[in-house]
Amino acid sequence: MISPRKTYIIANWKMNFTPGESSLYLNRLSKRITPSRNVQVILAPSIVSLQPLSLQINRRQFKLAAQNFYWRDYGAFTGETSVSQLRGFVDYAIIGHSERRYIFNESEEDIAQKVAAALRNGLTPILCIGETAMERSDGETAASIYSQLANGLHEVSKEDISKIIIAYEPVWAISSNKDARPAKPADIEEAQALIRKHISKLYGKTASEEISILYGGSVNSDTAGGYLSIRGIDGLLVGSASLIADPFCAIVETAKGIKNER
Ligand code: 13P
């Protein structure tokens, strides 16, 4: 039997909020978002806020995710933070976000090593994949999805695939990009089907049915319900709309409503 998949709503705050602002914002969210067994809300603040928020947070209500880290556990890597240093503060790690791939030239090898490092340290990797506008217009969407998945999961064994979350974030749909446009539900449904097909080939049918796939890109409180109703989509990775309490809380409420209907 297929296990009922949880819904994940992830707030990627990107490089916004000081530790003080993060703390105040968490305080506001915690008054409005009640814990739920079916909907896991995950906050990804910037690295300086992780430690203080980990002390403040009610872990039944929210979990924390790192936005980035370096894959070696310790050593002479000036300016970097290892996932072993983040252990205890976070339960999840966003890996391979397009802003890391394209602004900071993160390689497929780095991404694969980060997925392995997160697993080694007991964190759940949230592996982000998604085609660029040019790949889409050149008809290379499927090829891009396949290669980012295969490369990103290169180090992941059959036993560990159930510990991974995949986030499909087409680069052209992310609100900070020039000419960003929201993805159509049909495109997202097709992408999740491609991802499951590939997971099935690599890890078997059960893994492909059990893996959680999220969507990210220009999600707001008006569009969240539509995206969450797409077959095979198990949650949302939210950027700009996660920075304001009203839309973010509305997205979480929508997710809870949809989950309760199922
Ligand atoms: P926006 O929701 O601002 O498009 O950002 C999406 C994103 O990059 C989440 O990781």
C-alpha cells in the first residue's frame, strides 16, 4: 500500500531578515499557525538566524531548514559552514536551489556531495531541480530534469531514497527573475510525472510512489490552492510570499484545508 504522503510548506526567506527580525517574525507566525500532523511547516532563515531560532522554535509547530552549507564536515574552508555544525539546529537542508546553481556556480558534483553530507548527518535533503527558460524554449525540459535528478542523487542508495524530498522549481517561474511567470498546472503535473518516472527507473516503483515532490515558483496565497491540488504535488516551496505573515499563514491554512478534504 502506498503510504499517504505528508504536505510540506517551506518558507525560503533567502537573504532577508536579521536575527532580531527573524525572531519577531517567528513570534508572529507561531501565534497564527497551529501544529498539524498532516502539514509540516518548515522555515529556512539565513544561517545567522538558525541557532537563535532553533532555541525559540516549538518543534511540534515548525521545523528549520538550512538554505545552504558546505559538504565537508570540518576543516580549512574559510567562510563555510558544515552540515555537521548545523546538526541540532535544523532537520532539513535545501540543496541545489537555482540561485546557488546559477549565481554561485554550484556544480552538480557539489550538489551530489551536499545531498550525501545531509544524509550522513541525519538531515532531510530538499533537492531543488528545474529547467531554465532557455532549456524550456529549446525543448530540453525533460533532459534537464533527468540530468539534475540523476546527478543530484548520484550518491544516494536505495535505502536512503525515502529520506529525500524533491522540489521542482522551474527557474523561469521564480519571482526574482526578470520576466518571471507562474508555471501552469499542466507543466507542473508533467514535471512531477517525469520525476517519478525517473525515480522509478533508478530506485523502483515504490520509491517513486513514496517520494515527496514539491513545487516552487511565484506561489502566493491566491495560487497555492491550485498548485496543491495538482496530482502528485505534495507541498510548496515559497519565496517572496513567505516573508509576510498574512499570505504565508493563508497558504498554510489552504494546505491544511486541502489535506483534510483528502
Ligand atoms: P518565489 O516564491 O519568490 O518565486 O521564490 C521561489 C523560491 O525560489 C523558493 O525557493
